[in-house]
Amino acid sequence: MRLVHLSDFHLGFRQFQRVTPTGKNQREADVAQSFTRAIDKVIALAPDLVLVGGDVFHTVRPTNPAILHAFRQFSRLRAALPKAIVVIVAGNHDMPRSSETTCILRLFEPLHFHIADSAPRRLAFPEHELSILAVPDLPPGSVDLSPDENVKHNVLLLHGEVEGVLPEGVREDERASMPIPASAVAHPRWDYVALGHYHVYRKVGPNAFYCGSLDYTSTNAWGEYNEEKSAKLPGKGFIERDLATGRQSFHALPVTRKIIDLPPLAGRGQSAVDLDAAIAAAVEKCPDGGIDGKVVRLVVRDVPRHVARELDHQRLREYQRRSLHFVLDTRRPSAVRTTVGESGAPGRRPSLADTLREALRSRVLTSDIDRDRLVELGAHYLRDAEQDMSTRGLGESEDG
């Protein structure tokens, strides 16, 4: 029995200010096209089982165009593969905040999809000697993640963060997902564990995998891109697995809009004129045909405030016009205190991020507020503000 494992479509995701000729946000259109391309590939593979690990939509209340696109593509999948088993779990972006609100994913039940949104579901398919435990994003400790000992094949499908295995900075959503014990996904009776939430392909147990997202829709697209690059991954895509043989393939899919992180530049000791020339040279060397239509970032370290102000902002605006989005991320030098502390040695002046973290950690809170989550959200919003400053041409951040 062959399965495919997809996750984190984030349909309805919007970013930047560019729109299509019909007035749709360009990144929303890009993400929709990436999803269409994935459905094309799934239909071509014709698996017996399709597992969707959550975050079908980017928001709990998606726009009508996002809903319509999802329904059309899923309907196309069902028409092409009428006998395929399709199981979808709700991710943290899909789950309503109120128990009185119906999850949008139930819209797909008329297509004879199996939906797990408000509670886990154990689905039995005796003709395939198969049991699927489908677990949506739920409070920690509320789900028994045990396989069925009476069947040949056990599959676990769930959305959340496997504890202790994901890199720092992954939990940047407005609502954290369900923590998953590493021991649960490592149980030897699971023939396959299909995970959603993390946007980069990664093995986290003997038969447990994050398949990653279909496009760059997280709050840290650059970290996502660079992690894929350092791990020598082909990019975005999904997993195909044969339950009988254990043979597995990752099917890479080209994203609709390329993400480019240009090699960083060193600005120490350079004038604005020197940096303008270095920036122009870096842009000229942009791979895959240049920056036109792409999402591009260029980090320049150790740039004093007065030098950043004197850069050629008219040229930077031209780069922004040519690309879908161009970020010149200039970072100021680390400042050193001129006063001597108790240790008798000068020290590094705290960055804005350091100051914010210290303030939030020392702030008096009520008992119902999670301090670690508060600090995490504060750092996330500060990064967003710094990126917005760079986009507007202010071009500097306190730290990396």
C-alpha cells in the first residue's frame, strides 16, 4: 500500500504589497499555484492513501478565494483518485479558538475525506489491514498516542512539535502547536508517522517524518531556506512511502516564487559609496537570472547608522521595483560600553532584542500568562518590525 504525505499548504497566506492583474495578493496566488502543482503530482502518482498533516489554510477564517481554490483542487483529486483514502488533520492555523466554532475543514467531508478536527479519530480499514490514528492540534497530554496492536499496518498522522528535535526559532506562530513526546513517534509499531507543522523536511524517528511545507509561508522564511540549503535538501515537496516495503521517496516540487538569500557583505570601515558598489555587485551576481520577480534578502553587517542613511536609496527602490520583494538588512556594529563594570573590563552594550527579553523576563505577570511564550512573541514582533524598517529603506536592525 502506497501513501503520500503532504502538509502545511497555508492557502490564503498573504505577504508584501504586490498584487496580480486581477487584484489578488501575489504571494497568495503563488501559494495557491504551489498547491495546484502538488495536487498534479499526487494524481500522477495515484497512491492508495493521502495524508494531510494540517494547516491547510493560513487562518481559521480563510478568504472565499482560498476556500474555493482548496475545494476545486481537492475535488479534482477525488475525481482522479475515487478509491484513494484521504485523511486530513487540523493544524494550529486551522483550529478554531472557540469550541462553538466549526472547523472549516469539514467543508471537505462531502468529498468523502476523513477529517479530524475537534478530537482524535482512529480509522480502521480492514481490507488493507490498516489502522490510522489521526490527531489534530490539541492540548498537550490529552491524547493517547498508542498504536493498534491488532492490525498489520499502523499509521499515525498528527500536527505538532516533536519535543527536543526541532531547531530553535520554530515556535513562532501566533499560537504554539501541540507538544509531542519523542517517545510516542519512536514506537516500533508505527509503520509510518506523518507529521505536520514544521516547514522543512526532517526525519525525527525511525519511521517518523516532517514532510515540510509546499511554499515559504512561515514567519522565518530565510531560516527555512538556509536550513534546507545547509542540509542539502532539494527544497519543498512531499513524501511517498510504501508501507509493505518501507521504500520512501521525497518528491521535490519547484516553488512558484524563488527565495534568494544573497551572500552577506561586511560593511566595517566602508563608506556609503563603497557599500553602494558592493551591493550593486552582489545584486548583479544573483543566481537564476537575477533578482527580477524574486524575494531577495541581502545582509550587510557592521554598518553605522550614518552610513546606512547615506546609501543610494533611489537604487534600492529600483531593486524593490524589479523584485517581488527586496530586503537590504543592514546591521549596526556591536557597541561596547566605555565604562568599566564590576569585573574591571568593558562589555558589549545590550542590543534592543536583549533589552526586550530582559524586560519581559523581569516584568510582573498574572498567573495565567506563560512568561516563555510572552518573551517568544515579543522577539517575534521585534523581528517583524525590524524587517518592516528594512523594507521601508530605514535599513538597520539592532542585532542579527
